[in-house]
Amino acid sequence: DPEQVRLSADILRTLEEAGHTACWVGGCVRDELIGRPVNDMDIATSAHPEEVDALFPRTIPTGIEHGTVTVVMEKIPFEVTTFRTESDYKDFRRPEEVTFVRSLQEDLRRRDFTMNAIARGLDGKYVDPYDGRGDLERGLIRCVGEARERFREDALRMLRGVRFASVFGYELEPKTWEALLELRGNMRHIAAERIRAELEKMLGGPKPAEGLLLLARSGLLAEAKIRLTPQALESARPEQLDVLPPKPAELRWAALLQGIGVSGDEAENLLKSWTFSGGFAKSAAALLRIDARMNAAGFSTEVAAEEKNLRLAFVRCVLDFGRTAAENWRVYHSMMDKADGKSTACFQLTADWMAAIPAESPRELALGGKDIVERLDRKPGPWLGDLIRRLLEATAMGSIANEREALLENLVRIEEVPGAQK
Ligand code: ATP
Ligand code: MG
């Protein structure tokens, strides 16, 4: 984004005019070099946080103790981080304490991989003490300095390495890989949330299958807080993940869970324990629940003709889990069929079934609970919910129009409406 480049260049210039050193560094320099879209323009500087704060009218003290100040330029936030070293790594996690330093070289030394330890100045010159550009050309993920030391300091780096290898289609340089195999047990100290974030990036990448296979070979998560054993990963048919689109993310997560033998009912709690939001856990689990129900009903490409029982099973899924989940399942199922070399004709069929559903919830029904109670002259009770549900199913199946008169007329007969019995 040229706007971000211009604004972040303005920040660099302001810092330099005040006598500090400043540069772009890390992910943005790397991504620009390999022609990937850049998301955050991270800036590193010799200026201390309070000096950064004093130079710009709009700042947010994002992580002052870690040296990070967010500078807001024309409403766009930029993270400006003071050159620092990290010391006192405890429990194989990143340190709580950092020490500010005045030299860029020292700052680059604490970074994880050579390709992430490249800085670029306003003059367009690169500071690349570990030949990160060479490794980018070779397609190698290589630790800065001694791999064993870097992984011992922060075990998450091992998983980052696998993630970068997967997303970029690179390889781990032999010494880096060796150190990873030696220290993989330390992954058990890493919080589920940080693991989850890496896995999300991996699954959102262009080749999640290779990533999962590499993850299997690495054994990194065999005892981790998000536990994925090599055996589970290899039996999961990870190649299917590549067939699914990266978004919505539920699709690939559902495929992974299904592959490792997690049921729809188990999936929601498992994903929550992996620190996913309740909403995400629910919608990914819904996809698996729909899949299980549809399979139980006998849905497959071959039999998916105009069969009432299949359509009813689908309609019930839409009513129980909502349209979005049903949409996700349609994509999921047809992509999986495609991966297996089957026809995807059912994709259109289920679209037709879905389009024919006039009401998904009681308030979309052309008849309210009050009308029903009055017409039948019965006291409200659990029967009312059941009846409304049957009306929803009947309208969804096209047996009754979603019109007040038609619904009223059918109230008494509703038990007999084809496809409407529970
Ligand atoms: P992404 O594309 O996922 O944003 P990134 O490399 O930019 O990848 P960030 O987490 O944004 O990752 O970190 C920015 C930079 O900070 C990295 O490029 C790297 O130099 C450094 N860094 C991040 N995490 C670590 C870590 N665990 N150990 C050492 N350096 C790290
Ligand atoms: Mg980044």
C-alpha cells in the first residue's frame, strides 16, 4: 500500500531529523523482497519510547516496557519499536524484560530467522548481517546465529519456522532442523494461544497440507498444549486441506479435526480449549455436525437426487445450525467430493434446497405464536414450539406456502404434512 509506505517513510524521516537511527525491519522488509503483500510496516529505531512519544502528535503507548509505541499517521497506526535485546529467557518463553540498545546490529541479533533480520533504511539500503536475502533466494529458513540457542530461548520459534516453511514453500536449513528435533519437547511450555496463532497462519496459507506433514515430521506438537501427534496428523489426509479455500477458516479447521477423528460434538470444546473464540468454535463444530447428520442420512453424490429424506435432513440442518453453517458445509462437502474425483452436482442441488427455504426462524414465519394459540384455542405450552418447528420444516420443504392463510389452514393437519413428522 503506497499510502502506508509514504506515511511510514515520514515517520522514519522525523526520527532521523531528530538525530536518531530508524528503519523498516522484519516481516515487511522480508515480504517486500519476495513480492508478498505487506501488512504491517514495522519500524525500528534507536530512539527510546519517550523520545518517540515526544516527536509525534498522536501516539499510543502500546507496549512501552517492551519499547513499542504506536504512532498514528492520518488514522493509520504504525508500530515503532526501540532497538532492544532480550535477555533472561525463562521457561523457554520470550522474556518479560528487554534492554534498549542504540545499535541496529544488536537488535537484529535477537530476531529469529535470517530472513526476519533484515532492515531497510530510507536511502533504500539494506542492513542484512546474516545474509537473509541469500536465504530468501535459496528458500531456506535459517536461525540467526546458533539455532539451538535461539530455540532454547523461545520454543515458539520452532513452530514459526515450520509455519514460514509451509507458507512460503521453503525448507528448514539442516542445522536449524536438527536443533528443532533436539529441542521440540520444549514446545510443551508454550501457551496454546501462541500455538493457535501460528497454526491459523499455516492453515490460512497456500499449502497447509505440506505444513501439516512437516509438522508431523517435526513432532513439535506431540506433547504441546495444542496436541497434534505425528500419527494423528499423518492419518488426517492433510492433502484435502489444500483443496479447501482458506476462507472461511472454519473449512480447513473442520477438515483437520475430522481427519484426526474429532466428532462434531467434541469439536466445539476442543477448539475452545485451543483458545478459539466461542463463535468460531461453534461454527466450525456446526459444519462437522451437519456433515455427520448428512452422512447418516445417506447423502452422497450418487444418491443426491430429489430424495425427500435427504432434503428434510438438510432442511433440519439449516434450521438447527443456520444458513451460514449450511453454506460452509455445502462448500466443504463439494470440495471434498471434488478432491475424491467425484461429481459436485449436489452443490447445485443443495443450493436449490436452500433457496426454497422461506423462513429460517419463527419470526420469519408468516404466522405468530399468538395466532396459533388463538386459532387452536389451546393454552400455550411446549406443543407450541414443536408445532412452529413443524411449520418451519413444512414451509422449507415446500409443502406449505409461508403465507398466513395457508399456514392457518394447515394447523390442524400439520402432523400429517409429508416430511413434517419429527
Ligand atoms: P507475519 O507475516 O506473521 O507478521 P512476522 O515475521 O512479521 O510474520 P511478527 O510476529 O509480526 O512476525 O514479528 C515481526 C518481527 O519480529 C519478525 O520478523 C522477527 O524479526 C521478530 N520476531 C517475532 N517473533 C519473534 C520471536 N519469537 N523470536 C525472535 N524474533 C521474533
Ligand atoms: Mg508481522
